[in-house]
Amino acid sequence: MRLLEKPTRWAAAVVVLLLALLLGMTGLALAQQPSGQAVVILEVRGVIDPVVAQYVKQGLETANHIDAQLLIICLDTPGGLDTAMREIVQAILNSEIPIAVFVEPSGARAASAGVFITMAADVAAMAPGTNIGAAHPLALGDQGEIIATLEDKLTNDAVAYLQAIAQQRGRNVAWAEEAVRQSASLTAQQALERQVVDIIANDLADLLTQLDGRKVTTRSGERMLELTAAPLETHPMTWLEVIAHGLVDPNIAYILLSLGTIALIAEFYNPGAVLPGVTGAICLILAFIALGNLPVNWGGMALIGLAFFLFILDLKVTGFALSVAGAISFVLGSLFLFSPFTPTSPTMSRLSVSPWLLVLMTFLLVGFFSFAVTAGLRAQRQKVLMSRRGLIGATGVALSDLAPQGVVQVQSETWTAVATESVKAGETVEVVDSDGLYLQVHRSN
């Protein structure tokens, strides 16, 4: 029995040691684990579009799923689509967790749609050197009473919407009206003084420091933010979202539209090339995706379409009158492509194609139709010398006896031939027809 007691004591000692080690590691892990809940960070840069709206809503779902104590939206935008802006605002106002909108870095802005998003947040913050405001509808030219009435409706709707948001969040309701009716804009310090925003923070770390210990009231009740040990989880856009968001740019959409149309016309005049056709189709699909998310003036689109029609038509006639008219139509269409004659949404800044890009694409288009397509048409009108049908009437030499089948040489090429009469090697033959891979020949007189 004494022989068995010693191993038993050793085993017990090992078990106790392992349990102590396990408890020690567990305690260390618990000590190292942050005591606070995570802070989720989203980055919104550029135009507010459906891609951004979906990105923000997914970020909010992620924050709810991990029970984050705060969601921060880092914002820098010139404005965006009204529908996308309203989706984001509704998501923020109905959120169960606190949401802070931080206009940063220095030099950033929250213009047009950005005003609505910032004022909808539980906590609105700005970095020094940033600005907020300018949300008045745009009207181009004097279009009469109808346009004036439409502009008033858009303005009144925007004023009421922004005032409702400001009132719900306890912010400056009077300035909300000024931002829409008078395109009022404020610096970060002015926005803080006029109770448009709550905090001025130098950077994200400074913002977290100022928010630590702050009480925020949400739909689920009042929450105390404890951010000292809270882990940060940054959720950037996926590469697909980045690509889709990058397409929603007037210059990108314009380039895709122009190059796609040129590529398809190149395929039309050179059937079978495949690459221009595939490239053109992809460019046009991407262009239509971008245009579907932008305030497009379809009159401008019609002028661009007319320009391409005139260029094609000019290839069939002599002179350059139609090409000149096409160039003028293309320039006018490009100028009006993103400049509607009716007031735009008060959440969308005025968009237009870069003048330098317009000049570049016009020269590219004129050069393409003047040289490339014209050269292609000339080539198509030339007689194809290397085809079998092009050899009819040509003479050659029989390299072997044709009785009736043999080998001949015609225009320095070797062919299998079938003779209509017996032909000896070395005799001269004339091609009278072709049948599949064979030439039909007879003895030349």
C-alpha cells in the first residue's frame, strides 16, 4: 500500500499545480481584458450616396451586435443625395446605442447633407479648422414662376426637416433655418458657441477623452460612457464598397460614359475584335451605375448621344460640317450633364465635369473619329488580297501533277488544288473558283 500512496500524492500535487496555473492564467487574462465595451469607428468621406448609406447602416448593425457602447462616424463631405442622407439620419435617430459624428480632420467640412447627419447625432463634434453649413437649394438661371415655386417647396421641406432634427437633439433651431434659407456656414468655434455642435476635439483621442464619463440619452435610455479602457474597432469600407463609392463622381462617370461609347463604336467598325466591345460594355454599365446615383440632366445626355450620331454620320459623307456640329453638341452636353435646370436637392452640392477633363475628352473624341475610325473604314473598303475569293483570276504554277488533285503555288502561297483537266507539274494554271480549303484551277493558255 505504501508503494501506491507515493504516486497518488504526486498525482494529486500535479493536479493542484495545474489548477493553480489555470486559475492564474485566467486571472491574468481577466486583468488584461479591457473593462469597457468597444467603440466602433466608421469613416465617411466624399459624396453621401446609397453606398455610404448602406455602409453606415451595416456599421450600426455591427455595433448593436457586439453591444458597443459608442459608434463614431468620422465625417468629411460636400453633400449628397437626399434619399441616402435621410436613410442615414433615420438610422441615427432610431439607434439604440449612442452615436457621435466627428467632422475631421482639420480642413474637412460637413456641408449640405453633412449638416443633417451631424445635427442628428447624439454627440456632434468638430475638429479645429473645419466648417459646417451651406444647405440652400440650387437654381440655375431664371426659369419663371414654376421653378421659383419648386425651389420654395424644396427649401421649406428642408427647413422643417432640419429644425425637427435640431429640436429633437436640443440644438440651435434658429440656425438650422439659416443654414437652409441663407446658406449659413459656421467654423468649428462658431458652431460650438451657437450650440450647433457639442464638442471641439483636436483628434479622435481627444474626442474619446472628452466623452469619457459623459451621459448620453438614447431610445434605450440614459447611458454613461466609460471610454478609458474601451477597445477601438475601426470598420473601413470593403474594397467593393470603395470602388462603388468612387464611381459616384461626375468626372469618373463622364470618363466611363465617353470611353465606353468610343470602345463600342470601335467594335462596331472592327467586328470580331472582342476586346473593344467587352471594354465598352463594362465601361457603360459602370457609367450607368454612377449616373443612377447622381442628379443627371438627361438633356445633356441627349446632346452627347447626338454628338456620337453626328460623328458616325460624318464618316459616310464628305466634308467636316457634321463633325464640327458633333463637337459642339458634345461640349454642350458635357457642360449640362450635371447641371439641371431645376433646383437640386438642398442636400446636394452643385456637381459638374472638370473643364480640363471636358477639353481632353473632346480632343480625344474628335481625334478618334478623324483618324482611327476613318482609317478603319478605308481598310474595310479595300479588296482583301489574301482570301481565297481574292485569288480568282490569279495565275500560278503546278508543283505536282494534277490528276485531278495536286499542289499549286499562287502568289507565293502553296495551295491544294483540283484541276478541271489533267495538268502536268511545271505548267501554268489559273484559279477559277474556290471550294472550302481547295482551289479550282485549269491550265492557263
